Amino acid sequence: MAEAVSDASETPCIWGVGTSRTIRAHWTLCELGVDYTWHDIIPRTETMEDPAFRAVSTRGKVPILVHRGRVIGESGAIALHLADHYRDHMALAPEPAGLDRAVFMDRYCFMLMELDAPLYIIRRHEGLADVYGESKVAAASAREYYQRQAGVASEWLEKTGFVFGESFSVADILLASCSAWAELVGVQPREAIARHLERAKTREAFALAAQRNFPPAALAMLAAQGKPPSDANA
């Protein structure tokens, strides 16, 4: 059973801002047009010690979604839950049963494992070398691996310009957030990936989500670290 908390409100609450993973939760809710609350918990700052945050995030990670008395702590799971729960607002994923959903989930999980994961290796062994140890070999290998797997994602975009089907989905949110992160760590984008990212950034929901995900305190923290806004992952 999912972790439970006393807050059983129907209004979603997001804990976490300032990273490429937290923006996935904000972006999904903005696309859906759902009213929600959020807390400016910024990784590796004193905000992480907020007792209220620690009460809902036993992992000490962001983002965290609290919704209807349950806690969800992985950005991919948060986005997909919201897409399913608020399906009547907008279709951001295929219906939960059927072959379309199975193929969609294959691509969705692929991006979390084959695109997001190697980017975090780069993050750990370059940006957070003081914590995890510097490893030029690991980072270089992760870059090469990411580029190879991005070629697979590029093939999905060739027909319609979207990851799956004829319209924008939470899978596109995953891909766009990974693509932006990759560019910022120096991975040269493939042409189809670059086009997809630029289109995604023109969406009104993205602009609103970016505003919420990067409040002044988060921007100040990133500037102090010498990083552009979406290059700070939990």
C-alpha cells in the first residue's frame, strides 16, 4: 500500500522546486489545468530540513506529491498518476488498459531508465563530485549511452512529432525535461530531439510551470552554483 498521511485533501500538493524532475509534476498539473498547492523545497538547501517536508518525504527527496492521503515520490509516477486521475480535464496518457497503454508505458519507462538515469550519472560524478566522487570515465560513458538511446527516442518523433500517438502526453514532458537537462550538461541534441524540446517550450503550461518551479530563491541557488535554471536535479 502507498504511504499514507493525514492530509486527505482532493487538492494536490507538490513539495519541491528548482530541478528538472520537480518541473515534471508542476508541468503536468499546469497542462491539466488543476488547482494545486506547492512548497518551495529546494534540494541541498536548508529548506530540506523543514519538519513538515520531512514528515511527508521519508526519502529526503523531491518532488513529492501528497494527494488524497497518499504520498508519491517519483516524478514519473507523479505525472502518470495525475494524468490518470484528471483524465476528464485532458488526455495526457492512453486509457489504463489495452495495447496502446502497454506501448506507451514501454516508452515512458524507457525514458526514465535509459535517458534520465545516465543524466543523473553525469550529475553525480561531475556536478556533485564532492559528494559522490569525481569520475570522468563514468560521465563520458553516460554521455555516450544517453546519445545512443536518444536516437531511439528520435525515431518515435519522426511520424507525429510526439513520443506516442497524435498528441502531447506526459511522455513528452519526460522527454522534454531530459532533453533540456542533456543540453545543459553538454550533450549535443539530435535534430528531432531539439525540435521537440523547442515546441514543448512554447506551451503555455510549460511557461507557467517554469515560473512556479524556479522561484527567486531557486534561481539564486542555481546562480551561486553557476548553473542555468533546469540543471539542478535532486
